[in-house]
Amino acid sequence: MKNGKKLMAVIGLMGGLQGGFAEELLSGPYTFGATGSVHVKPAMLADGWGMTVGGAWESIINKTVTAGFEVDADIPVVSYPTPKGEPIQMVAGGLRLGALLASDQVVHGMFNNTIGVGLVADQTFLLDEVSAGGEINVTKAIRIFGAAGWRYTYGINNDHGLSDTNARGLFFDVGLRYGEIGS
């Protein structure tokens, strides 16, 4: 009997969500679109800032859920203090999952999470970048976005002076998304 009440409570909760976001996400018909984006990410790295340049390619499901992959390369903007005086360069890529909130509005919110692997010097590491921001629909196929997020790294400890402690930190993401979202 208790399980029956719990099931009814869950069904009632799902019914209550039908008027909003859940209905848009869960109701059909599903529409798909594909977009590409180019971006720059000023990011905290060691005792300075780096500049990541990269791109992302995503499928968009029902104008809300995004899934794809991202590839980035960090380019030092300032010289990082390293024991050998060498520049630090990182490359990373991974799977990307996100959401576009009210994507049919001119200005709308977005959320992204990229989980992947990277390479710095001769060392591989795991990466998790989480960001939230906004996007402006310039035309049906071109959007400008900006976000702020936090980079997590796992497995960096090298003789260039870079470690998980100083590779983690704040980043900003600014770019241009192109491609039509399914209708």
C-alpha cells in the first residue's frame, strides 16, 4: 500500500511539471538540429591567465538538450612562472552535455558540462568544465554566447610547475554558435 501511495505521488509530481520545462523536454515530436561553435576561454592557469581557443559540435534535441564534443587548446597569454622557464601548453577535449533554456527567445540561458581528457607536456589528465551563461539569437542560424564556469582537473603534477591545485579555476567562455536548431 505504501508503494502505491509513493507511485501516485510521483505521478502527481510529473503531472504538475507538465505545464513547464518538463513538457517541452519530454513531449514529442522530437526535433533535432546540429550546431558548431567557435569560442575563446580566458582561464586561470598556474599564477596567470591562459587563453583557450576551440570549438564544439553539438546535436540539439527538442530545442533544449545539447550533446556533442569539444576540442580546446590553451595558449599562454602571460608567461607562467615555471622552474625551467618554459611555456605551459594544454590541449583537451571531451564529451559535452548541456541545455538551452527557452532557446526560441532572443535572449536565453544556457548550461554546459564538458568531461574529457587533456595533455600537458607529457602528462595526461582528466578534465571537467561546468559553465552557465546566456545566448543571443542574432539570426535563426547565428547566435552569440557568453558564460562563466569552473575548470576541474585530475592528474596534473609535472615539472613545469602546473598541478591540479593551480590548473583548476575560473574561466569565461565567449563565442559564436552557428547552425539551425530543429523546428
